[in-house]
Amino acid sequence: MMKVHFKFTILIRFFQLGILTFFTILTFSRLAAQVLQTSAAARLQGLKKRPLLIKTSPLDTIRFRNIGPSVMSGRVVDVDVNPGDPTEFYIAYATGGLWHTKNNGQSFVPLFDNENVSCIGDIAVNWKSHEIWVGTGEANSSRSSYAGIGVYKSTDTGKTWQYLGLPESHHIGKIVLHPQDPNTVWVAVTGHLYSPNKERGVYKTSDGGKTWKQVLFVDENTGAIDMDINQKNPSELYACMWYKERRAWNFTASGHSSGIYKSGDGGNTWKLITGSLSGFPAGKNVGRSGIAIFQSNPQIIYACLDNQDLRPDTATKKQDTTTYALADFKKISKEDFLRLDKKRLDSFFIKHNFNLKYNDSTVKEMVRNNKLKPTAIYEYLVDETSDFPTPLIGCEVYKSENGGSTWKKVNTKGLDLYNTYGYYFGKISVSPVNQNKLLISGFNLMLSEDGGKTFNSTDRTSTHGDWHGCWINPARDSNWIGGNDGGVNITYDNGQHWFKANAPAVGQFYAIDVDYLDPYNVYGGLQDNGVWYGPSNYSAGDDRDYEYPDAWKNLGGGDGMQVQVDRRDNTTVFIGSQFGFYERKSTTQKATTSIHPMPDLGEQQLRYNWQTPILLSRHNEDILYFGTERFYRTMNKGNNFSALSGDLTAGKKTGNVPFGTLTTISESPLKFGLLYCGTDDGNIQVSKDGGYTWTLVSSRLPQHLYVSRVVASQYHEGRVYATLNGYRSDNFTPWLYVSEDYGKSWSQLGENLPPEPLNVVREDPKKEDILYVGSDNGVYASFNGGKSFMTLGNNLPRVPVHDIAIQKIANDIVVGTHGRSIYIASLNNVHKIYNAQQK
């Protein structure tokens, strides 16, 4: 259903990368300091604030209700299945916590909602004792892979949890249990996502997690992403090490220190087994790898590799004589440009979706009169088109028949499985009873039944793309349980048919909005799962009436982003996907209008944030604002746009991710044309004339932070709030500020908040002193204008909150979580408690 999300091939180089900032500030007074990662000690000490806020909160009687969706699920990172009874299994979601089923996925129970984090990297279950081990922090290194704080263990099937340490791990790729000794466990630590750290590598405990020893370390940028153990000889282990450097503007996903290591003494010492003479690739382009031992004969090992080398350009290419290639314009002279064939040039413009004003005659006239360089077409498209002479090799499968001493590539054809973002994938499974039966996980789930020579996709209309692993039943190896970005799928016939086990409401929302119908609808964009809307009176649950269609409806594909609803008719919506591809459509009609401001030919390419901001003016909902690095406005619902500003960021930064972009736009509810915008590199700008002129007002704030939200007050014209986010600096400070003079001066708020980066701030619709903030770990409320905060509600899981909407007529607060779908609570009781405290 949602597979259109990776077909924007013109942007494929950028899809692999996240888009936030790397530098920040330690304190308000040290404006020039380089941001430092928050230490584990500071995080753990700061997390003690939250229980105190819960204990003392007068709002602990407030209850939220979940309205879904569950029809569209969230990203699964691991599945652990009871081999004696495959109808019992655990699911670990990237940001949605841990869930347990005993009825083959018909219903699930959450088990991890009261711990300090809900993001998980891997789980392991001892099915003899039913001990559960949880490694927190997703290891897929995505733009929404949140940092964990280490390892937890439960000895009572998830009723209670014991924290076992490794707080600097942040992201955990694998937990391996000793098959005989329950006290011996190994953990593959991927490490920090946006900064180097020496705590990466493989850790071992021999006392059930009381103490840990780092037994394999390569360097501060190389972490452990996968492991496997010889069940017949547990002293023999394999670990996949992966070099990566992620920054807001650039991602290096491979390096010389990537490779597979082997231990023959229970993980105490290790040896690299994928050197240059092993048959396995080596060098700077070795990326992420995964490994699987054929346990019936542990000398046989399979590994998958994200090979970042370029493919040999050996294929004979038939030249397309109907159009031109982009390379034809790279060094073309004026004279040669004017001699280009008319039909072929016009065909090129159509193929690349140029504005209709550009055609053979108009562009040649501009070149002839020196208004346009002959190379302008190449320069116009090169930032959005892969400039590689040939594609990357991507996924490869290797086999060893001698315990890893030597390797041989087994796939005979290229595997277009990773679409150049192999950092997001990398799991391989082998049937426990058939060494020739393999599954590799990527955009598709691919099956080989000939030892990896050939593969075929097992994806069907009932499955979702982007697979992150698949369990194979040892008693019936045609039965698999796999996880992907759309939840869990189960098959009993080798992937010929699947059904979804997506009862949990674990949607990963980026942004939400509400209409003003009765009952009202909630709209939102989900990670990798498009844009959906559903009624506010819906009740999420696993007892669904399949005689009727689901209450939640899909509006668009891609990674769903921001949504704006025209409240004059409550049917016209503006929705979009990653990097600014928006459209206007109606919930009652099929027609759509594409909205994607583009520069004129000859101008520099625009930079679009992953979550490109849009905003409908509530003063006149024909007016839509749109942010790239510039501020755009349309007066006719997006039919055409005007650029009202120059670059409002600190400027372009060299790298393979669009950076230096607008992230948030706000307009004063009290004054039309009083506008604010924030950027991913720390700028906050204000315009008092509708966007024609702008003034930088953030120079006295901490610098170079991602501005997650600016919100103009509904109570005072000069008041504006801002949240700054250091998540992509591995900094967890909750920065919240208010200005009473249009940003000339700022005061810091919320200094009692725990160390959780902030994503959103909202004012209460009726009480000026009440504020709400959403962090990477929940929702907080303030009764004193933000000076101090308390937890809101007693049943919200500790999950990232990306957005908050207020429905003023219903007096509801609507919480868009990135991992547990949508929650709603009435503000009537909040106001009663507030009023009682004022007496």
C-alpha cells in the first residue's frame, strides 16, 4: 500500500540521511562553546527528576485515551519467538516499546511502558526460564533512532524490570544469550549516533548483568551491529563491526575498520576474519554487515554486506535517442547547446518535470542572450540526482564453509535491496534445517533456496516494505515471523501469503492537526507510512469489527509529514511527504494539486528539510506558508508561490544531506503577517510585514541548535516561545525559551524538566499560565507560565512526543507520539485542577 515512499529516485541520495544539527551550546552564558554530548552520568542523574515530577504532580488523575491508528503500524526492530509454541512471541518496536502475545498476534500486551525509555534496539528471551533481556536504543541509525540508556532484564515475564547498566551504549544492535549458562550474555553496542564514543563494541557479563566487561573495541566510530553464537560450542562467537560517522549534514556509512570478528574463547579475545585475503571485501567502502550461523553445521556461516563500492560499469547500454542524459549538459558550450535537437531537449524537460515555461525555444533564447549559462541545466539538477558514474553495489551475500576462515560471494546477480541506504538494513537468517534456505532483509524480504545464488522477493500486497529481520520456525521452516516499518507479518508458506499482526497502536507520527467537525478528526503524517486521518471518538483496540472498514483513512504515501486542514470546509487538506513534496487535496474528492516550490532555472537549488514546514494562515486560509532555506507564500492555496526572503539560515553546509533549512513556521493569532521561523542550524527570524523583511532574533540564545518549534502567543502580541533540540548532537538538554518583545530578549523556562530534548510547546486555549511541552519521552504541563513543569496524565507511555494540537471547541489536547499513535485528553479536568490551585 505504501511502497511509493521510496520511489522518489531523483532524491535517493538524500533519503538515506537524517536532517538535524550537530553543534549546540552547553549553557546560556557560553554562547561560543561547542556542544558536548550529554554524559551518561548526567542523563541518569537527570532522569531522577521524572519520578519526582510524577509523585508531586496534581495532574496524575488525568487519563488519556488512545484513538489509534493500529491499521497502520510502526517500525519493528526485533521479534523473539517461543520455538516450542510459535503462537507466543515478543515484538520490539523502534520507539513503541515491547509487546507480548500468546495468541499468534491477535492481541498484545505492552510490557515496557513504565521504564525510562521506550526505544529498543534488540531483545533476547531465555525460553527455558522466560527471562527477557532488552537492549535499548534502535541500532538502525535512522533520523528517528532514539538513544537508549543500556540494558534491562525481567525475570517475571515483563511485570518488573531491573536496569543493568551500559548507559553510554545509546544504541544496541544485538543481545546474545549463552545457551547453557543464563548468567553469561554478550551485547553488541553500536554506540552514540551523532558523536564518537569509546564505549562502542562488544560487552560481556558473566554474572547476569551485575558487571560488564568491554571485550571488543576497535575505535570511537566503529561499533558492534550484529552477533551470532555457535549453539553447539558457545565459546565460538562472531561480531559484525561497523564504522560510521553521522552528522546533521553528512553521513559516512562505511570505513576501513568495518568487518567481522571471531572469538574462540567465549568473547574474551577476538580476531578479524574478513581481511584482504579472506575473500570478504575490505577497505573504506565496507559498510554494515549481518551474520547467521547454520546451527546444524556451525562451520557454515552466511553474512550480508552493504558494499559501498561502485558497481563495475560493464553492461552494454543502449543509448536513448529520444532525450538527453544529464551528463550531456555538464560541460556543454554555448554553441553546442544551441545546436541541441528540439524534440530531445523538450523530452528532457518533460522527463525531469521542469516548469512548463521551460522548453527548447525559451531556454535556447536565454542561453543565446547570455541570461543563462549553457551548463545551467546540469547545475540545476545535479544536487537532486545521483552523480555516481555507476550505482553502488549495495547488498551482497557471502558464505564461509570453514568457520569464517575464508569467504565466497554467493549471489550471482546484483541485489537491489538497500536502495543506497544500507545503514537501515542488514539482517540475514538461515533455516535451522536447510543450509540453502536464506532470508535477507531490506526494502524487500528476499528468499533464496539455492544457498544464496539467486533471490526472489516475498513481499505481497499484505506486507510493508523495509524489513528489519525475520524469524524462521525450526520445526516448520515455511513459517516465518518478520518485522518491518509497517509492523509484523506472519506466513506459513514461505511468503506466498501473509497476514498482519498489527493490533498495537504504535504509529510513529511526525506532525498532527485537527479539523473542527463534530466529532472532529485528527490528521497526521507517519514515519514511512504516509498521511492518515481518523475520528477523535475512535477507541483503539484489538477487537476490531472486520465487517466495516477501519475508521482511519489513508490520504497519501511516502514518509508522512506535516498536515494543515482548512477549517472553513474541514475537507481541504495540505499533506506531504519527505523533502517538501506536498499536495492539496480533498477528503471527499480524488483530485490533487502538487505543491513543491522550485527555483527558476539558473538559480541555486532549494534545500528542503526532511520535515519541510508548512503553515496555513488562520487569518486567511487561502494563504499557505512554505519553508525551504527561504520563506515562500502562496495566496491561492498553493497554485503558485512567491519567495519573500533570501536565505534565512546560516548558509549551505557541504555534505550529502540537505542542511541549512527551515524547520518551523508560526504566525501570530493576534496579528496577520507577524511571522516567525526557525532553522535546523539555530536561527530564529521574525517578520512584522508578512514575510518581506526578516530580523534575526536568536543571537542571544544557545547557538547552532535545531529549532524544533517557534510558537507565537495567542495572549500577547510580542510573546513568542521557542524550543531548541540537541538530539542530533547527542545532547539531551530541554531548552525552552520565551520572549515578551518579539524575540529581542529571551528568558529560559522549564529548568526542572528532565534531560529530554523538546519537540513542541503549546499554550492552553483558555488559561494563559498553562503551557504544554512534548519531549522525546512524554508530555509535561506548567501552571506558572513555564517556570516549572509537572507530568501530565498517569497512563501515557514514555514515548517521543513530536506534536501537540489543541481542539478549542472540544477543549481537548491531542498528542501525536512517535511510537504509540494518538492520545487525547479533555482539558476540562486540567482547568478544574488549575482553578482549585488558584484559590
